[in-house]
Amino acid sequence: MALSGKRILLIISGGIAAYKSLDLIRRLRERGASVRPIMTKGAQEFVTSLAVGALAADHVFTDLFSRQDEQDVGHIRLARDCDLVLVAPATADLMAKMANGLADDLATTVLLATDRPVLAAPAMNPRMWAHPATKRNIETLRRDGIRFIGPAAGEMAESRETGTGRMAEPLEIVAAAEALLDDGPKPLAGKKAIVTSGPTHEPIDPVRYIANRSSGRQGHAIAAALARLGADVTLVSGPVTIPDPVGVRMLHVERAEEMRDAVLAALPADVAVMVAAVADWRVASAADQKLKKHPGESIPTLALTENPDILKTVGHHTTRPKLVIGFAAETQDVEANARLKLERKGADLIVANDVSPSTGIMGGTRNSVKLIRRDGIEQWPDLSKDEVAERLAALIAEQLMQR
Ligand SMILES: Cc1cc2nc3c(=O)[nH]c(=O)nc-3n(C[C@H](O)[C@H](O)[C@H](O)COP(=O)(O)O)c2cc1C
């Protein structure tokens, strides 16, 4: 409901992902928001102002020096008469201009003149995204208070290339806008939360690794739900292809040891929710060079060694959070295994789910969980991972108030 009645100024810049902005307009409007579009010159090469205007049911602003537009609305009013400025897609070019305070067209002038929150959804080729110049600009913009959603990893629309640079999906952008505009109760204001999410990648050699099917959807949704309730959230994530949630401090890691270090560095906290599917074992000594297959040679054997147990470390730490929650992904004896985990790891609550392939939970969008506490078990119905996150965040707020 956060978007109902809200006025979104949508700036579309010249990237191939501009086609997704048409769907974005629909998704924003069906949630009750009004959308006033601005298109850069570049954007008009990708989608027509006719399509954008028809979907937005509003005039499309394109020209800083349009006498008519300046007389009717004016660029300063355009910049202020809204609740949120949304830039989607945000090109490398537009963000470079924003980072340097340029104002040489309507979009950049409005971005410099606005006093409203700005949410940007970057979209570009992975090499453009990884370029030090883009990284510098993003850092500057973050310091200036600009919020970001995405980009995600995956295949690029215009080439067969894959990597990080895809614009977040329209519904992910909508969720980020909702989170920013949400003026609901903030029972977790002033509370610090650490959440882990996704799988870990344990190297075998420089190109191969041991991993699992975790998508990060559940952990990311929990981090976002806690942030919506006002918590100061640090999200430590293994490699995933979904975008970073809005409003959380992100720490990207690869290996279990890196994840443990990041979690311990983020302590103290009021609550820790350990959702990541951390590999139990890693290769004892990963090869420096790619392992080669030579005819006639024997097949290599991988000697494994135990990874740090992050949940147990946090559960028994001298600065243990007031509330420690672990996730148990099991394929058999879900309840019994989760009970054991509760005891051994020093957790207050274990959220257990059956990740047998037939359930479709691991990597999927729905979840069916059991909450295992010392004083009992609660089975939740089949829910979306977002709904599980909402319920869990509410429960955390309730528990922290009692402690
Ligand atoms: C086919 C094509 C696709 C492009 N896709 C992107 C893109 O996804 N992201 C990006 O930053 N630039 C992209 N560019 C380059 C921008 O269009 C170019 O930098 C332009 O100056 C951006 O203008 P604007 O930021 O004012 O809209 C693309 C260019 C072409 C020709």
C-alpha cells in the first residue's frame, strides 16, 4: 500500500533496458501511484514517448528548453512535485553526470534540483559496470544519498554476454520504491540486525568451486523486511544473481571463512538471522592453477576440511546478539535435525525447511517452514518467501520488545 497515492517522477535514460520501463510504469500505476515520465534524448532511441505517455497517462517531458513545458510546469516544480524520483534504467552516462553535478538536459537538471529521495536502477554492460570510473561514480552517488536497486547478474539483452549489469526486474524496483516510501510503523528503529544469505563458493582451483542451489531469495527478503521495520541491517551475502535489497548495508563474500569474518566484524547486534546455506566443508588445499586432465593419469581426489560453523560461533559469542535465529535446510528428519541444531548451536529459534528437490524450495520463490523453539513447534502454511520474511520480521520485533 506504500505506493497508493504516491507521485513518482520516472526518469528513463538511454539503455536497452528502457523497454522494461514500460512494464515498470504499469506495475507502479496498478499499485495506485501516478507516474510522470521524463525521457532523455538517448531513451527516445529505445522506446517511444508515445508508448511511455500512453502507459503513464501523462505528458512525457523531454526538453529542458520547451517553452510550453516550462510555462506549464517548469523544471523546478517537476523536481519537487513528487514523492520519489526513480531513474530506470540509469545509464553509466547519466550516473556520471549526476555524480559530477552536471545539468545539461532536463533529466540531469531535475536530478540536481530535486529535494526528494532518488532511487536509481543501473543497467549496463558488465564491463561498463565494472569500470573504475563507474565504481567511483556509484560511490559518490551513494555518499550523496542516492539509493540503488540492482543491477543483477545474468544475460545481457543486447549481447550473448553474461555478468553483473542487468537492470533489476520491474517488480523488484517496485518493491524497492515501496520500501523507500513506506511510512508504516518502525518497531525495530535503533536495533541492529545481521542477516546472512545465499550459498558460499568454496574453491577447488581458480575456476571450479563447490556450491549449492541457494538463491539468496529468503535471506534477502528477511533483510529487506527487517529494514522496512526500521532496523539497521547488515546483509552478508554469498554469490547470488538477485539484486541487493534497498536500505541495507551489503557485504558480498564468496567463501564460508569470509562470511564468518564479515559477520563477526558486524557484531554487536540485537538480532542475527543466519539464512545462508554455508558449505560445511571446503577443499583442504585449493589448487593455485586449474587442475588438468592428462590421459592415463588417475582421477584427483578432493580432500575436504571443515568450514567454520557461523551460527554456532555467533550463538556462543561473548557479544552474542539477544536473538539468534538459524535456518535448517534438511532433506530428511527435518524436525529432529532442527531440534539438534537448536541445542548445539546456541540458537533461540530454528526455522526449518524441507529442501528435498520435490519441494522446489531451494532456489524457488515459496517456502513452507516450521519454527522450532525450546518450548514448542509452529508450522507455518505454504507462503511466498516474502511472506515468510514479513512474518519472521514481525516476530523478531515482538521478541526484541520482550527482551
Ligand atoms: C544499442 C545500445 C544499447 C545501449 N545500452 C546501454 C545500457 O544498457 N546502459 C548504458 O549505460 N548505456 C547504454 N548505451 C549507451 C548510451 O545510450 C549512451 O551512453 C547515451 O549517451 C546515454 O544517454 P543518456 O544517459 O542521456 O540517456 C547503449 C547504446 C546503444 C547504441
